[in-house]
Amino acid sequence: MVEEKKILAYTLKNAIEHNGKAQENAVLNSLFHEGLKKEEVKDIMPAIKKLVTQVNSLPLQEQEKSFSALEKETGKRKEREGLQDLPNAKKGKVVLRLAPYPSGALHIGNGRTFLLNAMYSERYNGKLYFVMDDTIGSEKKQIIKEAYKIIPEEFDWLKVKYKKPILYKSDRLKIYYKYAEMLIKKEKAYVCSCSAEKLRENRKLGKECSCRQFPKEEQLKRWKKMFKAKEGSFTLRIKTSMQDKNPAFRDRVLFRICERKHPRVGNKYKVWPLLEFSWAIDDHLLGITHIIRGKDLMMESDMEKYIWDIFKWKHPVLLHNGLIRLEGLGAKISKSKAQQEVKSGKFIGWHDPRTWSITSLRKRGFLPEAIRKFIEDIGLDQNDIVVPIDILYAENRKLLHEKSRQAKFKQVETGRGNMEIIMPDGSVVQGSTILSPKKEEVIHFIGFGYCKFGKKSKGKIVFYFAHK
């Protein structure tokens, strides 16, 4: 744990740099540079709050005098964890991929995994593919057309350098059909006509489905029937052990029938692969050497390995990233929930600050360099972690400090000012200013915070609040 005198030293230093007023977030960020661990934040925040209050009550001259006795405490800085070395990685030989599912804009949570792939590609002078994971999806989690435009724009804004053109799963169905037939011929997959309820019962009992017993010639005929059959009548399943310790791994579905119209290819196809099958094939064909993904996909990783072993293909290195929870958001990050709220009209769009999407952060005045540095400092960690959102604010503030104009802002009653500031929770603050902002300019309103100019609407200047 960081000693109190070190906290005091950084509090005094920050106060002197900001006309006698230290900020808790800035002190916390300095302590991270000293080696403060993420799990220690909750324990240390009371001390930071107490010392910031004490220091801010002192005259500037007294702050300077106290700091001179403690200045040596701020002299040495440890590097934060950052990016660790990738196992079995060689310069110029690393191949990674981005595989977003186009159900909406990226958010800071899943954006972390994509940025890690991008930054490792840069570090090793490797190759980075962008594969749009646009298999048909489920009824609950559907593709939305605008995501095809939003996601590449977000990657470009984040300065992600990927190999062009973008690859689309919806263009690769015939490739997946070819390998599905190969699995059937190898007697490693079968076409099942049983209900989902029947399969669940069989899995629970460790009992093989009767459909599994047909010879491969019959299975191939049933496979061809799938392309003319009704939704829900057939699935293609992989043969695994029905005694596998994980019931969900037993005879998993590889392909299913879906008659819903696809946003990109319409009704051209009705037999669609599940993502883990398409990943297994594409990761081999594209020569992927390292896969970085969320640890919520560990079973899908096991299925990929199972398929690679059937074809006797070399395994890429699989690395799993823990989930990140940003403390202080006031809302849970969820792409599917955000999609529902955008569709219903509760949110004003994917740029609504409540989505916490990359698009919304850009709208609010965050800089890509701040997001990249934030993700790099967290690094790759299989453990679930809680990170204060204040750390991201501090990274962004450092970059904005020199770039932003300062202006006065006066809060007024509703309807009486010439400006509106849309807050992260969707509320609106009314105010007035003599400022004439430039396109997408970030303004530091003294005593209020950093805000980005959005538009002029009905005689009002509209800003989006970033942070204090």
C-alpha cells in the first residue's frame, strides 16, 4: 500500500500545478504511476479524499513550503504493467484478428479486447485482419445494419491499422459448407432432427441422440435436406463425448436453419454456422497465430481446439481476457441493452452518452490516445478487474489540458440560456456563454468541466459533457 506521505506529496504537487486546488482523480493517476494496484484503490481513496480537502484549504504559499520537504517522494516512478510479451511471438510473424459482431457500436468493454489485438499487432509488426462476425445471430441478439458503418468508423478513429479489405462472414458461407461436409464424411458431425428439449434431456443423461447413428451417406443426404427445410427442423451437431464433464460441450450445434432476412445478403442463405465453427475455419485459413478474446468465450475456444484436432491443424495461441468493470459509471456496460434502448427511442442513438459506446466517447470529447493509453496500462489479464473510470478521465484530461480553450459558463434555469450540456446520464444542464465554438471543439468550462461542441439546435449551442 502507498504510504500517506507519498499521497500527500502528490496532492501538494497537483495543487501547486492547478492554482492551489488539487483533484482526487489526478492524485490517483499519479499513484498508479508509482505502482498502485487496481485492487488497492478502494482502500486508498478515503486517504486521498481527506488529504485533498486538507491541502486545498491551505494558502498556495504554504502548499509550496510543505511540498519542498516532500518533493523527493515524487521523484521515482514505476512503470505500470502495460502490455506483457505474447507467448511464442516473433517480430513480423504475428497474425491477429478483430472479429466484432455487428449488433451495434463497440463499447469501452469489448473495445478493450479489440484494442489489445491492435496494439499487439503494432508491437510485433504483425498482420491484423478485420473479420465482421455477421453470421445471422439469434432472435435476441440481432445484427443491425448501421453497425456495418459504425464499427469501421470507430476502429479508424481509434487508429487501428488492419489489413484491408474487411472480410465478411456472410460472404464465406460456401467455405463453411465445404468444411461441414468434410466433418460429416469424417463421421465427426451429424444432422439432428430432435427438439431442443430432447437434446437437453440427452445431454443431462449423457445419452447419444438416435440421429447420431445414421451412416455418413445418410447424414450427407440429411445435410442437403437442411437447405430446403423449415427453420427449427434440423441442426448440424458435432460429435463429442456424451460423458464430457461439461454438459454444454456435448454434441454442440455447428449449423442451424434461420429464415430471417440478413441485413447484408438478404435471404440468399438459410443455413448458418454458429460463430465458433466459423472461427475455427477462418482462424486456420487466415493463418492466425494468436487469438485474444474475452474469458466468457473459453468454451468456444475449447470447441475450436476440438475442431482443429479433427482436421489435424496447428493451434494458434489462445489468450483470454477477463471482464472489466468501470467503477463510477453509474450504469452497466451492455451492448445488447444499449441496442434495445436505441431501438425503443429511449436513447437518442449510438452517440447517446448512456451507451458508453466508443462513438459516444468520441462525441463527448475523449481522445483516441487517452483510450489507447488507458487500455494499454490495464494490459491483458485473465482476472476480472474493477477499474475506476477516473483513471480514463485523468488520461484524457492530461491530453486536453493543452488543447482546450477555457471559457466561463453560467448555469441558468431551463429555457433561459443559449446553451445546453448533455450529461452522461442523459440529463440536460442549461447555461449561457458568450463563446462561439468551432466544429467538434472541446471547451474547458471553468468550474464545470470539459465539454465538446456538438451542434446548434433551435437557437441553442449543444455540448456533450466529458468529465471534470
